[in-house]
Amino acid sequence: MKSRTPKILHRIGGTSMVGHALAAARGLSPRELAVVVRHERDRVAAHIAELDAGALIVDQDDVPGTGRAVQVALDALDAQSIVEGTVVVTYGDVPLLDTATLQELVRTHEQESNSVTILTSVLDDAAGYGRIVRAVDGTVTGIVEHKDATEEQRAIKEINSGIYAFDASVLRESLTSVDSNNAQGEMYLTDVPSIARKAGGRIAAVVSSDRWQVEGANDRVQLAALGAELNRRTLERWMRAGVTIVDTNSTWIDVDVQLDEDVTILPGTLLHGATQVARDAIVGPDCTLTDVVIEEGATVTRTHASGARIGAGASVGPFTYLRPGTVLGEFGKIGAFYETKNVTIGRGSKLSHLGYAGDAEIGENTNIGCGNITANYDGVDKHRTIIGSDVRTGSNTVFVAPVSIGDGAYTGAGAIVRKDVPAGALTIVAAPQRNLDGWVEQNRAGIGAAESAAKASSSHSSTEEGDPS
């Protein structure tokens, strides 16, 4: 991956690759779930514990190979309670594998009483994958890794996904016979099927017709391809569930996002994290929303938001930035070129354009004028501004927190409010206007403004002289 981030922690669809793998495995409701870690152990283990506190984290020792990884996992599980029945082995870098496919693998394995059941797929380009070797009658005889394969074997298109269902006792016994006498000097898990077959066990395969479910990511190109395919599937799932997505080429939706019927997603929209959008809401165009809740019938246009809640019938945008803690009430409005943070805005209140509201509480049916700012930071601490209901504020009002504005109060244009305003009061903070007649002609002679002023003055004087009154 050429990255400081461990491969399985790279994300697609808003979730790490190992997160997708854990979700698929946990969907089987296994008695135990073990995850083997080695590279960047502490970082990977912490991430896994955060995703699935019930997963047993097992450290692989210096002996390399997938066979050794499974062996140490089985030993760790046996130390708790001897493992019996079916053991499923999967990988942390196969993010599109789903629970339904694993269920089919387990069902086939148990119904046929197999010793080993391999999940396979048929690829036109099988380079890099282990090949499934079959006898003339079609039965599986073993797996050969790409580096160890002959030219004839490399022509085989059926590949080993690396995902298996094993009989626990067969797996435990077969692993004792696995060595590292191969091109890579590793303990291959792929040796187990042939060892089990020689011991009289039945080996079978479940062929997946969906190649994406068995594909892994070893570089950024493969990661992007998997991400695009996952997004395509996510969008298709939502459209079939009653969501309108106008442009699937420019819309990206994470797997944990929730959408109701009759939601409309316009072009250029990215929905991330735990975002939820309710019925009849319209999102887009050009929105990036992370962990945002949008209630029924709201509209959000050209907005970047995270950790915000937008009430039913409310309107946001365009060119709006909602930061965490923003709560907009029903039928409220946050308009163009507005930034909000940690603010609660009551039902029907409007912040229409060009302003900042942070660390504030605004009541119902209040209208905040153009260019208003809550000055919440004194250089050391943040302070709150409380604005009541049915308040009307003039353009370019600055609220110097901490300050409270009572219900029904008004502020004049350009007011700098440093003291609390009583309910129903009008606050005006302004020096008397002074006009310095002739200032431009006296101080800016020779420029266009002075010439225009002189002409206007001359015209005005002529008009006054010709006035018969």
C-alpha cells in the first residue's frame, strides 16, 4: 500500500477493510471469533477491539504464513475451550465478502460432511492467486500457490479465495503436518486440503459467481476499484429501497448511512458515517455530510456538515458550514455563507446569510439579520450567547458573549451588543453620523471621485440658483 497505515485499516465505504471482514464473520453468530494480528500489532489490535469487543485477539509469532496464523488462533481458542464443529477462516483484506456467502459455505460444508470446503471463484486473470487443482472427475485434490505452480497449473482459472470451512479436528491434525518447504518459506494453509484428502477426508468447493466477494486489496488501485464497486452496490440497494439518486457517478454513500423512502439525493453528494436522512428530504447538489441527521422534508444544498441535526421542513444552504453540535429546529433556516457550531436554533428561526453562530441558543421564530456574529471567544475561554424567541436583529450585529437577548427584542443595524437586552427592548449602538462636506475635493483632488463630486456640486448649485422660489 506504500502507507504508514496498516493495509487492513484502509477504508472503503466509511469502514476499514477489517471492519467489513469482522461484520461479515460476526453475521454468522459464531461461538468464538478470533483475529490474528502481526504487522503493526498494537494499532491493529486497538482498532479491532474498538469495532468488536468480543473478538479474541491472537498474536502470530515469528513463524510466517497463513497456516501458522490459523494454528496460533486455534491454539488460543483451544486454551479457552476445545474447539469442535466447523471452523471458518477468512481474511481482513477481502472487504466485499458478505455474511450470506459465508452462510452458504458453512451450509454446504456441514450438509456434505466435508473435511474442508473451499470458497473459490473463476477469474479471467488469475495471476497471483492460488489455483484449485481438480481430478478428472471434478473432485478437488488440492491447492497450489501461484509461485509454486507449473505453467499448466497457472492456466487454471478457478482460484482459491483463501476462505475456508474446516472440520475442527481435521484442521488441528492437518496443521501438525504443514511445513515451510516452499518458494516463500512459509507455513501454507493451502497445504491442509491435500493433507486432509490423503488422510481420507472429503474436500469440496463452493464456487462464487461474484468475483468481487473474493477479491482483496494489495495496493491503492485495487482498493479504489473495490471502493467503487462497494459504492455501486450501496447505491443500487438504496434505489431499490425507494431512494432517488439522480447521478450515481457523483454520489458516494457509506455503508452505515440510513435513508428513508422518497429521499432525493442530487449530484455531487457524499454521505458519510452515521448520517440519517428521513422521508421526502432533498440533499444536494454538492453536499458532504458526516454523522448528520436530516429530518422529514428538509432540504440541504451545497453544504458541508458534521455532527449536526436538521429539523423537519428546515432549509440549509447554499454554501453553508455546519459544525458539530448544530441543531436546527423544524422549519428553520440557515442560509448562504453561514457557519455554525454548538448552537441550538428554535422552530421557525432564520439565519439567512453571511454570519457565524457558535456556542449559542436561539429561540423560536427569531430572525437573525445579515452579517450577524456571536463573538464567543475572548482569547482564553468560550462563552455562550442566549437569544430569545421572536427576536429581530439588524444587519451586522455582533453579540459579545456572554450576553442574553430577551424575547421580542430588536437590535439596530451595526449594533455591538455587550450587555444583556431586556425583552421587548430596542438596542441601538451607534455614534452620530457626521458628513464632512467637500472632503473628497479637498483631499483627493485629481481623481475621478473628486471630479464627479465637483460636477454634482456644480449641478446642484445651478439648480438652486435657478429656482424661482
